[in-house]
Amino acid sequence: MLSADGAAVGFNGVALGRSQVYGTVAEAVCVQSARHRCPSTWCDCGFYCFHEAEQARALACDEQYERSVLLEVLASGRYVSYELGLRYQRQTVRSVRVGRCRCGRTAAALDDVGGGIVGWRRLEPVCRECAGRRAVLALETFGALSGVPVTVDEGSGYSALAPLAPLSEVERARVPEVPDSPVARAAEVSPDAEIPLLTAEVTLLQARLDELQRRLGRLTDRP
């Protein structure tokens, strides 16, 4: 998240925590009730973390989490263990790992995608090609404002997704081109749809012929 004045950055939850923006060092706040400390055993509040980074990357395959960044955190204070990690009271962000752009390419900056909250703009990773000439926030700038290093997260280093290679000259020569002509377009029209089309063309030609005859009659003074 980026503040409205551009002077501060923060992080935002992906579920109930979407209404809260927290900094590099933060205490968990329960958005459902302020009458208990986080985390409570009878509530699902608190910060959540995984023991393994690969578990967090697997969660990012879910549509709800796919645009999230990966945070390496130091958890402290009260905590509750669960099967994949901890639910805890206080955290310190140690590093930020930025994933891929929506197109699948490696991210190079952070883009304002809308959907922010009062006083804060929501950012997500974007590659150079998709960013184009839009105004974006450099990863280095986010790192300087947050006080923690920002790196590009490549995961295991392997991805089956990749842009298609451009066609070679030989491959282009093999791709048939459809001529852009009335004959070629008419060949694609079904017989049932061709009759109204031809009727309209005949009507148009008849109207043009009538107009030519009228003009010719005017020029020759014939009725």
C-alpha cells in the first residue's frame, strides 16, 4: 500500500484484514472485536504465517491471494500454532519478495491497481512491458520507504509459463493469408444468411441506378 501523499508505504491483509494497513513493525488488531487480545483461541484474529515459503507460494495460486507479495517476518508475542505455521500477535517484516506480473513475466515495479482504502492506494507487481509509460513505484523506492529490502521472488526458479516465441520467416510463409475481398467474405456467409445480404445489395444497386437516371434526365432535359 502507498499513502495518498506518497510519503509512506504499508501492507494490507487479504481477507478480513483488508480494512487495515500496517507497517514494517505492527501489532495485530481484531477487526471483529476490540475486547480481547490477539490472537484469541476463540477468534481467528492475528497475523498468520507459514513455516515454509513454498506453502505461501502454493497459497498464491488461489485467486484471492495471487496478487499478494511474500513477506519474510519475525513473529513475536502471543501465538497459537496451527498445522502450517503460527497465528501471532506482533511481527517485524524482514524482507519483501515481489512475484510475477499478471501476464506471467517477472515484475519490475509496483502499479496502482485501484481498490484502495481511505488514505491508501493499493499496489501490485507489474512487469516493464505491461507498465509501459504509466507512472509506477520502483521497487527500490518501496524498499527505501519501508526500510526493508525488496527482491523479485522467482520461487523454485522454474516456470512452465513463458511468452510465445515470434514466428520465423519460414513459419510466416507457411501461414495462409485470407484475402480481404468481398468474394472471400461472402464465402464465409452461410446460404441462409446470404439471401438477405444479396437482396440488400441489389436494392442498393437499384437505388443508385435510379439516381443516375434522374441525373441523366436532368442533364438532357428529358422528363
